[in-house]
Amino acid sequence: MSRPRPRNDEAGIVAVPSTAPTAPTVSAAPEAATPGPSARALAPLYAAGFTTAFGAHSIAAGLGAESGGIGLGLLTFGVLLALYDVAEVILKPVFGSLSDRIGAKPVIVAGLAGFALASLVGTLGTAPLVIGIARLGQGAAASAFSPASSAAVARLAGPAAAGSHFGKYGSWKGLGYVLGPLLGAGLIWTGGFPALFLSMAVISAAAAVWVAIAMPRLPVLPRRRYTVADLLRQSTERSFLVPTLSLAAATGALGVAVGFLPLLGSSLHLPLIASMAVVAVLALASTLIQPLAGRLRDTGRITSSAGMALGLAMVAAGIALLAAVPVPATLYVAAVAIGCGIGIATPLGFAHLASTTPAERMGRTMGSAEIGREMGDAGGPLIVGAIATAASLAAGLWTLALLVAAAALMAGILLRRGSSDIAD
């Protein structure tokens, strides 16, 4: 008589008998090897992840550096920054669900092609209206291929190898975060915003062709009909809510770090290059550790619950260090701690979502989880900025550190108590 399969992510460390090669556990070696041509199939998806990160951060950094040169007021500058994120918040769940209905590949290819077309609009000039239309179009296109790419990575990798592949996917996105501002600055210096938009059009078009050629077409799976009560229950399950909250906390801390670390460096009279290097150190630490964290999860050396709790605890400690001891040396120490923490929590959060979501609604789940990340990305800087205005920057950082620590406790306690490995 066969024993029941373990349903908890934490139960995935037990050995899986050969008679159950498809059990959704994190230590089943046969399962990890299931997606044979995964390297060739997943590589273009990593390129898609790089594209969205590079596009978002290169333009945002360029707008901040060149706002005076192209005549942007603070309000217009803020609107242009927000257009990309607003489009993503509204459209990601829509395109995620669409990828479940028609397949991930056509949504990814169409999204990348749309990103290329929107980028070409940006080559027409530097007027705020032109840049705004381009940014809105880019955000809408990224809303299509970003959650669909995450869903495709989850399905191609399988539950047992989700950590490793999401680690690589996140690593390539991290590389886009690092190179975006640097390459963007060089392109703007060479040919202005039209040169930057043209480079993004070329990159996204190449990624679209690569996905169309190399990525296998995933079959559309039969879908159950869900009632409103079903949707509400699925969105409030621990297996979805806790990882999404962890992703939001990590992304919120990243948003704060990218904005406030250079500000702290400037207030400590560091040179501009030294202040900007702090962000590069953070992004590099996150990029390097994500594949390692994913492999540790897949080999059963760390559970998703413990990994997310550890990563967020490191983030909270780094932020608390900035609040308590704001000196030049601690900026870099905190950047490494925050970067490593984000690099641990992020791939494990996505891997847990991938292993607890039925394949037929993977796109909708990933799109909804991305909303959590966007809310964190916007909410973190807003919380710190508001408290810093009312009290002090240290008070704002302490508040964020406490919120991230609370998310770490939730990840460590609520998921450990149990959440089904395959959601209903």
C-alpha cells in the first residue's frame, strides 16, 4: 500500500520512494531532472526577466539624472516614474490569467514585441508626452510577459527544481537592475533618451525572437470554474498570502535601499560615485546569492519557510543597522546584508508559490503575487519618506525594519505550521 504524499513544503526533505517520482517534494532527484531541455528552454525566459528589469531601472535612473535637462518639473517627473508601475499593478493579473487560457508562450512573445514597439515610440523625442506614452506602453507590455515568464519558469522547472531556476531567473533580473542605470547613463550620454529607448527596442525584440524559437509551447491545461468564494479563499490561503507578503517586504526594502542609501551617503559627505556604489554592492550581492539559495531549497538543505524567514531577518537587520549606526562603513555592510537577504527570500518565495499552485492557474497566481511586489515597491519608500518627514529618517528606517521583521516571523511560523503543497 502506497503511503500518502507529503503535502507540506517543509515535508519535502524526506526521501521519496521511486514508486512516486512525481511527488511534489524538494528532494526528489528524479523530479529535479524531469525537464530535460530546461537550459535551452529557460534561457530566453531569463532574457525576458533581464529585459523588464533593465527597461524599468535604466529609464527611471535616466529620468532622475536628466530631469532638468529635458525640462521636467517634480510633478511631471513623478508621473512619468509612476506610469510604468501603474500599468503593471492593473494589468499583471489580467495577463497572468490570459496566459493560463491561451498558453504562456504567445503572451510572452506578444509582450516582448509590444515592449519593443513602445520603446520605439520613445525614440521620437524627449517631450514629456512622448516619454509618458512610451513608459505607459512599456509597463503594459511588461505586465504581459513578466507574470507569464514566471509561470513558464514554474511549469518548465517543476516543483522539485523551482528554487534553482527561480534563483537563476532572479539573478538575471538582478543583473538588469545593476546594469540598467550604468548602461542607461552611457547611452544617454552618447545619444540621449532616443538611444536608450532604441537599445531597449533591440533587446526586447531579440528576446521575443529567442522565446519564439527556443521556448517549447506549454499545453493549455483544463481549468476548473472558480466562484468568487473560491477566488477569495485562494487569495487568502497561507500558501499564497505569506510568500506574497514576503516578496512585498523584500521588494519594499529594495525600493527604500535604492533611494535612501545614496541619500545617506550624500548626507555623510561621500563622493557621488561612492554613494551610487552602495546600491551596486546591494544588487550584486542579491544577484550572486539567488542561485545558491534556490539550490539549497531544491536539495532539501533549507525549507522555503526557514529561508524566507532568514532572508527577511537579514534585511531587517541591515535596515536596523542603517538606522542605528549611520556611518560610511555601515552603509556597505548593510547593503551586503540587505542584498543577501533579498536574494534568499525572493527565489524561495516564488519557488513556494510554484510548488503550491496547480499548473492550470499558475499565470494568475504569479500575476497576483507580482501585485504584492509592486505594492511593496511603492509602499516601502512611501512609509519611510512619510515618517522621515514627520520625525526623522532613523525613525522611518526603524519602522521599516520592524515591519520586515514581522514578515520574517510570519514566514517562519505560519508556513511551518502547514500549507498544502498543491493548492486546491
